Amino acid sequence: MRAHEAGALHGQAGDRGPAWLRHPEDVNALVPSLWAENVAKSDGVVTVAGVGVDELAREFGTPLYVLDEADFRHRARSFREAFAGADVYYAGKAFLSVAAARWIAEEGLNLDVCTGGELAVALRAEFPPERIGLHGNNKSVAELRRALEVGVGRIIVDSFEEIGRLGALAGELGVRAPVMVRVTAGVEAHTHEYISTSHEDQKFGFSIAGGDAMEAVRRILADEGLNFLGLHSHIGSQIFVTDGFEVAARRVLRLHAQIASELGVVAPELDLGGGFGIAYTTQDDPSSPETLARGMRGIVEGECAALGVDVPRLSIEPGRAIAGPSTFTLYEIGTTKRVALDGGGARHYVAVDGGMSDNIRPALYSADYSCTLASRESTAEPVLSRVVGKHCESGDIVVKDEYLPADVAPGDLLAVPGTGAYCRSLANNYNHVPRPAVVAVRDGEARLLLRRETEDDLLALDLG
């Protein structure tokens, strides 16, 4: 039987919803854990740093990514302070713009980029190159050359071919390339669970178990143009507990100790990656930076003591945990309909003026989101609703299940929290829909970070 395009998104019971979703006592109220710190409601209108979304919609249009700048900065600063003595690299893939890169620099964080395009944004922002790390499993020669020419602080190598390319380029340019080795620890962690077997089959990293990681270090040490900094591990995304980090750190630090004993080199650094989770819905319970720092430091220090090795300088890479909660997406409702289902139930569909072009995560990952009526207060009863986009796809779903007032109507504004990470980064032009603008709000003032694309932008690439 052929699966429906929407997959698991399409087949939930209409008026029951998932087990974790509770009927709201007040359908107009915000759930604080899902929103940036300066988001509130005043007479039913969502405000951010004192600016109402009705005003933002009039000035900038919809759909619109609305970013609470003070919240973004506070989350960045919280990681830097919690992990004092370690290096915090903001994962630019979550969300990156020239302004955001400048905020990250001003708050004292480093920056992780994984393409030449992301590096270009960082350089346009005049981000200090020595505080930039370059990731990627298939970096081009041009990307590696530029990284060496501008003096990035570290390059995370991911293949034997890359080691050879980088060594040749370093010799050609007369520099010594600072490198870390991305390793596969055999651990994959997502949300509340971690699995410690059968995850060697992926495109990233050198296998520890298979011996490739040790061979990569040998080749780096044999090349005078390469400076070995240490090992890098990343185990997953949307992680709420440190159990998976513990398993991975144990395996990576055993390799760290093996390198010291067999090759006589004590690597000064260890990167345990990122993937720290955020609250998209009420089912999510993320850890604070302080809790993560205590747990991860304890893991590394305890394992190093057991192995009899010095503790390397730790680095981490939060992206989603900084950018994600800082932003919500503002939509205008265009149509509503109530659809009868088999068995007597019904589903309330609310269609907005965006969709999978500005947030592909529900279609791509079956990701859950919440939402609220943002432009007025309602006295209507809450009804279980599904928010969908305008694209020609059955799987174009923005919010699978949420309670909204029964009287939501065309022209109402709807806000979806937690869209600061991977929404603008993954935004696309499906159905030739221009990508939304990004607006930052701080102290009662809104300013445009990324302008809205236009049809002229789309047609500029079409040579006819």
C-alpha cells in the first residue's frame, strides 16, 4: 500500500490529539517556557519587547520571523558564563546573519561554520577569524584555501582525502593548519533517549571502533603543515539529558589517552559538540546551561581521572539552544475549514500564508510546534486545530495539533514559537514562494535583519 505524502503527519485522530496535549484553561494565555523572555500578551495581542505583532505585520508583512534580540544575547551569554573556562562555539547552521554574527562576537562566543557561505557571512560581520571553526564533511579546495588564507582558528577534518588536501594547501600557502578530527563514537542521541550501538553508518567522522580515527591522527602528525588540536564528537540533536554525552565522552577520551600513550602526543582540546534541546511544546523539558555544564564537566573530569590523563580544554557548540527560543514566526490566517473524519470526528484546519517554505521541519522530521492567536483576545471555546501552509503538498503542515479558539478567522494573526533555529536556515522557494523577512526587536524598536525576498529576486536567477 502506497504511503501518503504526509506520512505520520496525516494520520492522527482528529479531535483527540496526542496524549501530551492538554485542553487549555485559557486558550488566550501564553505558555512561558515556549516563548522568548520579552514576549507577552496585551489585550490578546502578542508583543515582543513592547512592540505589538499587529504593528510588525503592518510594517514588515507576513510571514515574518520575529527575533527577540535581548533573549538571543542572554542565551548566548548564559552558555558562555555556565561554561567559563571552556570554549563555546555558536553553531551558525542554526541561524546566521551578519547581525547575529556580530551579537555572538560581542557576547564573547566563538563561531562554528560549515560552508563557504557561512564563512562569508562571518567575514562580512568582521568576526575574528581566529575564533571561527570550519566544519563540513566535503569542504571544497576553495573553502579550505579561504579558511587558511583568513586564518580560521580550527578546521575539523572529516576524511582522509581532506587531510591530504589540507596538508597540500598548507604547504603551498606556507602556513600550519590547526585541525581537529571529527570522530564517530558509536552513539546517537535525540531528545530523551540515546543508543550506543550501530551508528557507525553515517557520513560524518572517522570511526573510533574501526581504527580510522587513530589512522587520521597518525597522518596529521606526520604532516608538518598540520597542527593537531584534538578530537571532536557530535552525537545528535534536541538532547535533554547528558547520558549520551557520557557514553561518547568515555569512548573519545579513551582514544585521547591512546594517542598520548602510543603516539606521544597530548591533544590540548576536546569538543563534545552541541545538540542541546529546547521546548517546542509542553512535552519538552530542556536543561539549563548551568545543568549541562555541571554534567558535562563532571563526565569529562571523572573519565580523565580514571584514565590518568590531564583534562583537555573543553568546547561545545550550542546553536538551537540559543537561536531557537528567541524567535517566533508570525502568519496571517487565510482560510479555515472543518473536515469530517471517519468515525464521527472532525478536524479544524487553519491555513496560513506561509508553510513548508519557511518551516520545513514538520514535513522533514515530523517536528511538533505550538501556536497562539496573536492579534486579539477570543471568548470562543478552544478546538483542536491543525495549522497548514499554502503549498501544493498534503504534508505542508506547520502545527500538527494545538488548541485554538473556534472563531479564528481570515485576517487573524497567528504566532508559532521556537522557530529561530533551522527555519530561516532551511527556508526554500518551493512553489516559487519568496522567503520571509527577519526582524529583530529590542527595547521597543524593530529593525530589519534580512529583507523579504521578492518576485524580482526569484526571477533574477532565471535567464529565460
